[in-house]
Amino acid sequence: MKGLKKLLLVSAIAAAPLAAQAELKAVDDSVLADVSGQSGLVIEAGFGSVSGVDASTGDFYGVDWSGAGITIDAFKWIVDIEGGWDQDSNLGVNVNAGNPVPALGGFIAKDIAIAGAVDMTIDATADLANVIANGGAVAEGDGGIGISFANSNINFKVGDMGVFVEEYDLANVGQSGTVAAQQVSSYGGIEIIGMNIDNLQLVIRGNGL
């Protein structure tokens, strides 16, 4: 339980700067009118236990990341922060006066590594009660994929996290010049050592697809 509390605390600290910089805007009803909750993916999770190492015991920073099974140099999540997003062309366009240029920013994480081991079981699943009620017929949404985990001992780290902006043409705000693309803030890294996700069960099923 100590590990879970620390994991939640670290998550809250990491999320705090993002929340502080976010600008809250009301969503127009006309935008929500096109949103339907009848289709998509439903992911159900059941947690048997989640635990981590106590920082006061052992060598907390003694993990050898050179043998990590998964390494990612950088992860970049780009969002449109200036103007509309065209779903057909998958491009964001600045709609301000002046030269229309993309104005994008987002979140970036560097030096990601996952080490350790976990046993994962994947099975087809079905809502048996619904199948019986339907006389043996599998209705839409009854089927799915079940994923369970056991014997887990996972080490996870992110070397650096931050937010960034792409190059921006100041002509769009009545000025001259450009703002160079850069990472504008760094939140440092995070390490999770000895994470146990035994008895975690996921069920993924289609909903109205």
C-alpha cells in the first residue's frame, strides 16, 4: 500500500504543473452535439494488488537499465493549440489573421525504459449472462478480449518530461519574426522500481462498432 500511495503522490506532482498552465474553456453545445457515446472501446480493469518498493530499503537507484526489454528514445504527443483541426486532412491550421501556419505543441518524454518481467495471458471473453438470456446468441458488446497479469516485477523510468511548442510565425499576432521551436518546460524524470501488477485484469470489448 505504501508503494501505491507513493505512486499516486508522484503522479499528482507530475500532473500539477500541467494543470497550472492549462487554460479552461467552455465547450460549445454544438460541438458536443456531434459526439456520440454509442460506439468505441470499453476497457474494464480489475485491480487485485498494486505495489512498489519502499525507498528506504535496498538500493533504490541500483537498477541496471542496460538490459531493459523495451527502450524508447523519445515519445512526442502533439496537440493543436492554435486554431481548428481538420479531421479529414488530419492537419491543424492557424485561423488567426495573417499567414495561416500550423501552431502545434504538446508533451514530450525522453529516455523511456521498461525492464523486469511479467506473465500475460490473453483470452477471448464473453458476457455469459447475456449470451444465456439471448438463447445462446452472442449480441453486440458481449464478446471481448481478456488480459490478465501474474508474476510481475517491473521497473519503469522516464528520463525527462516536459512540454514543447513548434515554431510560430508572429505575423499571426501582428508582429514580425518567429518564435523558435523549443521545449519550454522540464518536469524532470520518474522511476518506478519493482512494480507489481499481479491480478490486474483488463477486458476490452467493442461498444456499438
